[in-house]
Amino acid sequence: MGKEPLLMLSHINKTYMLGELPFQVLHDVSFSVEEGEFVSILGPSGSGKSTLMNIIGCLDTANSGVYRLRDKEVSDISESQLAQIRNREIGFVFQNFQLLTKISAVENVMLPLVYARCPRKERYERAMSMLAKVGLENKAQNTPLQLSGGQMQRVAIARALVTQPAILLADEPTGALDQKTGEQIMELFSSLHDEGKTIVMITHSHKISSYAKRVVHIVDGHLYSEEEYKAMLQE
């Protein structure tokens, strides 16, 4: 038997209540990611991609179906266990950076290690190492407000990497950046993938999704491979 995928969703359904009316956002979604893959989930606004990202990131749970991460079923575990998995296994990169503006870049990168109860000296060394990886060691003492948008996203990527997570989960990582800066950030993701990092990226942009090695499409809560999506367009 081959090794199980790093991440595997099987028959995931998610329904929200709009007042008293149920609204199904995800329909029987099955999806897996191998270790070291760079996968993009591509879809327009309202397609269900944010809901899918929240389930992959253990920020939300499905109504039905199974989610396995690193051979562990996370479909039906407690909120505190989900929080542990989020902190240890998933590095988040958000569109709007989500940095604390009153503390320095290096302190922002150290934050996940504070929650992991890592000793202060080790926290600082690991955070500085990650800032060096994203080319910002010389900005370690700057606060986010003293940085450009691209630099803030690099700090956010360093923060996402500092716990050595199983998966880097990026939600529209270039959405708040100009085109040139966005391309530089995507080159950084490409180099991280070349180093062996597993990356799952959510985007509405065909151009940004093209940096990934595999693209899956989400349309009205249904997931399609590239081949299935092209066939559907030709119908």
C-alpha cells in the first residue's frame, strides 16, 4: 500500500442557516494533497473556497464527511484539539497580513512559538532565521506600519513558517498587493515549494493559480479537477 496523502477530505458537506433556511455551501467535496505538493484552489467570489479553506485550516468543521491530516482524523475532535492542530500543523498566510501593528516584525514572527511555549531565546533565533529566509532580517525591529505591503506579507509568511507546519495555507496572498509585489511574493512561494514545503493556496486569479503545480476549481460548492473543469466548459 502507498503512503496516505498528507491531507485528505472525503465527501465533505457544509450547510449554513440563513435565518431559518439551510444554504449548502460545499457539496460532497473530496480532495487530497500529497506531501510537497503546491496546489491552488481556484474559484470566483461566493464559490465556497473560503469555507473550504476554513475547514482545511481547522477554523471550521464540516456537517458531514471525513477530514484526515497527517493520518489523524480531525473531522470530529474538540475545539481545543483543533486549536492545537492549527498551531502545530498549519501555517496561515492571509490576504490582509493580520500582523499586530504595535510590535516589531520579529515579535510578530515569534507569536506562534509563544503559544507553543517555546523558550524565549529559541523563539527569537527561529524567528530571525525565518525573517532571513524571506529576506527581511534587516527589518526585524521595524513595526508593520514601517513596512511596505510586500514586506508585511513576507513577515506573515515568516510567521506561518516558524512552527515548521505540515501545510502552508495561503488565502489570496497577493490580494492586497500591486502586481509587481504580488509576483515577488509568488516567486517566494515557488522557492518554498522547491524546498519541499506543502502549499495549498486559495485564489480567484487564474494568473496567481498558475504558480501552483496543480489547480482544482471550485464552482458553486463543487470541486473539479482541471480536466473535469475544462470538459464542463465545453458542454
